[in-house]
Amino acid sequence: MQYIKSCELSLSFFGFEVSSSYQVHRHGYLLALSHSLQGLLSAGYSCDKELLQQAISLPWKLRAESEKLKVSGGELTRLALSAFIRSLSSVPVKLGIDEIEKWQERLLAFACDDTAAVRSVAASAASIFFPAYFNENLANIEATVKGLTLKITNARKENERIGACSLVACLPSQFVGEESLAALCDVIRK
């Protein structure tokens, strides 16, 4: 098995700097990094733990950037981070509970975005993320599902309802209970 060393492949290899003021470049860096890691890890290469940990932390580190308006590059960052989560979830990379919760929080925010394109990419990422990381070993699954159900029933905007419904649709079926189904049915009837 080949091994990727951080000296050979690092975030700076992709030109990536969290503090970069060029959002268009950051979007490309995120996509290049996520697809490179996905391809290498899928092909059986190992990755330096520090490099992988830095990559795993990016969706949370770039939280402020992803919350910016479209004209400030926020939409590009949200699109790239959704694709990033999808790529790394497809391998899947090993995440701790804290990282799972952070990625899940980011996906919920992206799935409820004002822009249909961001919602679509977030739903695509969720369709890979939830089956990869949601299992009986996670302690907060009931709270997560309840939170999504409340987001559906208490949504202030239609895009929030659309986003929460799209995430519930991606949950493994064993975690979707009567309460979630009732909330989805109520939305359909409205």
C-alpha cells in the first residue's frame, strides 16, 4: 500500500490557505483537494494523519466564509464544501463524533440555503454522508432526527423546509420514525 506523506502532499500543495481572500480560488482548491483525496484513498493509498485531519476540519474552519453572501464568495464556498463532504464521505474517511456533528451541521445549513443549486449539492452530499456515518454507535441520532423533524414543522422559510425534508430523505430508514413521517406528510398536505 502506498503512503502519502505530508511533505509530498499538503494543503499548501493545492495552494490552499484558509485565510485566502480569493474565494474563487478557494472554491477550486477545495474541489481539487477533495477529489484528489477521494481518488487516492479509493485507490488504496494511505494518507498522513495530520494532512487528513487538516482536511477533515475544513468544513468547520470555513464556517464564517460559507456564511457570507453570494457576492462575497459565500455561495461558491457552500457549493465547494458540500462537494467536499460528498467526496470524502464516499471513501469514507474516518470521522470522530465531533467531526460527524460538525459536518452534519454544515450540511443542514447548506441544505436550507436560499439558492437551489446549493441545496441540491448539499442533498447530494447528504445522500452519501448519512449512510456512511449514521449508525447505532452514535449517541445523538435521536436528537438529530428530532431536530430535522422540528426544522420541517417549524420552518420560517420554504427553503428551510425543503432542506430539512431533503436531509430526512437521506437518513438510513431505520432512523426515520413515525414523528418524521408525520411531519413529511403534513408538509405534503399543506
